[in-house]
Amino acid sequence: MMDPEFLQERFLQVYNLHADAIFRHCYFRLHDRELARDCMQEIFMRTWQYYVRNYETIGNIRALLYRLANNLVIDEFRKKKTLSLENELEKGYQPAAEESRIHERIDGKAMMQLLKKLEPAYQEVIVMRYIDDLAPKEIAEILHQDPNAVSVRLTRALQKLRNFLPHE
Amino acid sequence: MNEKEFQKLVRESRGIFLTAEEKNEGRQQLLFHMEKNPVRVGGFFRLRFWRVFVLHFNFLTPKHMPVIVLFIAVFFSAGVSAAAEASLPGDLLYPVKVKVNEEVRGWFAVSHESEAKWETRRAERRLEEVEELAAKGELKADVAARIEENFKAHADRVEARIADFEARDDLGAAADAASHFESSLNAHEDVLVRLRGGVNAEVRSALKDIEKDVDVRANAAVEARAKVEAKAAEDSHDARVKAEFQAAAEGKFTAATNKLDEVTRFLEERGDELSAKVKAEAEVKLKLAADAILAGRAKLEAEAYAEARAKFDEAHRLAMEAKKFVQALLELELKAEAEADDNDNRPENSQAGGQGKAKGKLELNLGL
């Protein structure tokens, strides 16, 4: 076992590097900022517990984080805690700070509305490919799936999206 | 599909971030969680196994060391690595700790800043070894001299790194490295002073040189930091870099506030294990840290960003010193208790090095 302080410091570096991306992933899958933050936090806490036992064998911690994120998001879907975008708009959702308000007013809602129209399996790959900027091979590693199967799913997801985007 | 429209949405979606406040809050929660679920060194069973191994193979001499270390590293690396972390100079696995564990660890430093931090940590580990041996009354002059030599090597590397940052005009990195080194040294200087009062003459003599060295290095770190801060203060008046200094000062404000909160919570949680005196000493540092934050905020408002940053660094340093000081004492006390549990069935130890003589138990007089 390596020096505890080093492991802690290293893991905090992991948090600094990946917190925003993991939060963004949860946000576009759960459509709720506060829920996404809670989810992100839970991911890092669980990853820490895994990390202290397995740091020697973790090859790709980014993949591990996304895998946990995917599992937690699916858990949330099962708990049916995800609010619909319509519900959020009705209750007038209020992000934490002005900066995020500006981003979400202009950007997040449009993409979220689009994603809501897709089935969860298609949402998953679209978010990973286009928002998380993961390559199909990385997505396959995270989801423990065949890379070809992921590519096929991505193609179908994009075909579905085609129907919802305005044409020029 | 309207590809342009989709790409626009994608670009904009990637602009969704946590606010600085949210990210810091998350970091604080994670730190708290990590404190509650700390890393535990090795496994009790594996440590026991290697202690037994050492006891039964104590006929092996230092000349056998390279072969033994290689053999162990190749065939038993996971358990050895774990057990070696607890070893002290003179133990069979100590070369594994210093030559294998620490060297391999150094490979993972991904930046010059993390290299500087790691060398500071290595210097600290040498001081922790001295403290543990002194607390047990087992510190001999020749062992102290060897540890001091290693400590000097690590300290030299930290100082070289600080000078390197300064030469490259990376004043932020220079100030951080100097500040971090200073707080580590100050915390251990306090522990050594405290230990000195409870050890016998032989151990006290063995401690003398290393204490002096720590004091010299701490003063050098103070000077290095002050020099860098003065240079930064001059540079900060340049309009081209003012925004950069402002951002750095604001970042340090958040870091200092977070560190103060973290250490305050730490003291609250461990308060019952500490004497009123130790707790008071730590709290004085935290009060000074809080005052430094207030002073820093005033400088921030006056747009004196370099001075503000220096104040926030001071606050961070004081909070870190308080925590390292308390942690070092608690760690020594814990190790003494573990040792006492192991010795339960052995004959009583003779009075030495501040160890009390209870039936089969070692007691340290650290004023906890």
C-alpha cells in the first residue's frame, strides 16, 4: 500500500480533472442539476472506496468513473426520481449561480429537450459520444459491450435524432 | 439531419460546468469522506506475517540485503510493499520502503509541482521515522545521522525545485512549494521540541543535529517564500498580469477557507483524544489562520492581489501546520499503543526514552 497522503492527494487530482465532466454527464442524463450534483458526489465517494483497495490495478480511472456514473444513473431511472423537463420548467428551476444560469438558459435546455425524446439506451450513447466526447471504443469499455454493438447503437440514435432537429 | 444545428448544441452543452463554489463544496465533501474512510496501511495479517519473518530470519546480515530485497520485490511485492511502509531504519524492509516504494511513487509525479510535493513528503517521512524512534527511546546517534543525511538529500531537492520555479518566473509554483515545505517543517519542529522534553539524554543528543537542520531549512523556506512574494508583489502592478494575480488570489482564498474548515472539523472530531494543551496550541494556529484570511480579504478588496495571495497562503500554511502537528502526535501515540499490545506477553521494558513502565505497556509522554 502506498503512502496514504499520496493516495489522497492523487485522488483529489482525479476529482479536479474529472468532476465537471462527470457532473455534465449526470446532468444530461438526469435532467436535474441538484440530482446530477448528488450523483456526481456519490460517484467520487464510491470510486474512492474502490481506489484505496485497487489503485495498483486501475488502468483507466476515467472509464471507471463513467461506469459508476452509468450504473448510478440507471439506478435513478429505476427509482423514478428523474423529473421531466416539463416539471422543471413549471416549478421554475433555479441553478446555483449566475454563470450556470446563463449557460443553461442558452444551451442545456435545448439539448435536454432533444435527449428527452430518445429512449434511455440511445440517450446514454449520445451523451457519452457527443457531450462526454468519448470514442466508441471507450464507450464499449465503459459499458462492457462490443465496440461494434456500440457503433450500431450510435448510428440508430443519430437516425432518431434526425427526426427531431429542424432542417435547414 | 441539420448537422450544423446539432454540432452547435453539442458545443454549447460541453460548456455546462459546476460553478467554482459547487466544485469546492464537492471537494470538501470528498475530503470529509476520505477522512472518514481513510487508507489503512497494508493488512494486519500481512504485517504480522512479515514481522514473524523478520524475527526468524534475523541471522541475515546487511550484505544479504540486495538479494533479499530483489527476491521479495519479485515474488511478494504486494504484501512487502504494504509491510515496508511501516518499517524504520534498521528493519529488514526499510530499503524496500525507501528504494522501491518511494522511488516507484516518484515515477507517478506528473508535474514539477507534484515532484516538489513528493520530495517534501519524503523529507517529512524521514522526520516521522526520527520521531517514532525517539518516542520509543530507540534512536541511536548513528541511525539519526543516516536519517539526517537522507532528510538533507530530500530537502536539497525541494530547495532546488523552488529555485528552478523562480528561475522560470513561475512565482506561484515557487511560493506554493516554499509554503508547503515551510509548514511541514514547522509542524515537525514542534513535534521534535515536544519529544525532546520526554526522552533520555542519549536520545536527546541524537536528536540535536536533526533538530538544528530542520530549523535551518525552515528558515531558508521562509526566506525563499518571502523573496518570491516580494517579487510577485512587484510584478502584480503590471496591468498585463493583474487579472492573473487576481484569479490566483481568489483561488487561494477559497483554498485557505476550505483548509481552515477542514482542520477545524478535524480538531472537533479528534478533540477527545487530545489534551487541553495540545488542543489549545492547535487552536491558536487556527485563530491566526482565520485572522490571516480576514487580512487577505482586505488586501483583495484593495486590489493588492500579490499581498492578498500571500496572506491566504499564510492562512493555509498555519491550518496545515496545526493539522500535521496534531496528526503526528496522534500517530506516535497510536503506534505506541499498537507496540504495547504486541508486547503484552513480554517482560517489562526498562525505563528509556520517555516510556513509562506499566505492566507490559509502553506509555509515551507526549502530553496528549
